[in-house]
Amino acid sequence: TQYSFSADPALKCAPEGFDLPIRDIRASLGAGFIYPLCGAMQTLPGLPTRPCFYDIDVDPETGNIVGLF
């Protein structure tokens, strides 16, 4: 939790002799590491390999922006 190094919110600060339940292990292959997920921890989706701004442009004839939607 944000108040303790353990998974038990009742144990404050840095308790000793506790178990940390790991519910899943994920690999971030592009970055080259693995990481555990504990409790109700959520992750954000990864970014695409090609940024979307490459598809956005301005039509020189009309001045309209194309490729946003």
C-alpha cells in the first residue's frame, strides 16, 4: 500500500516478516524486463511502435487537418 511496504494496509511503515502476494508476472519485452503485479494493481496500455502523428497532416488546398479521426 502507499503507507506500508507490505500488502496489508494495517501494517504501517516498513514491517518485517510479511508475505507479498504476487498475482501475475508480466514481461515488457521491448524494454527487456519482467515485473510482478500485486493485489489490485492496474497497468496502462503500451504505446504503438509507430506514433499516430505521422498520419496527421494539413490539406494545403483547403487548410483542413486530415487524419485526426
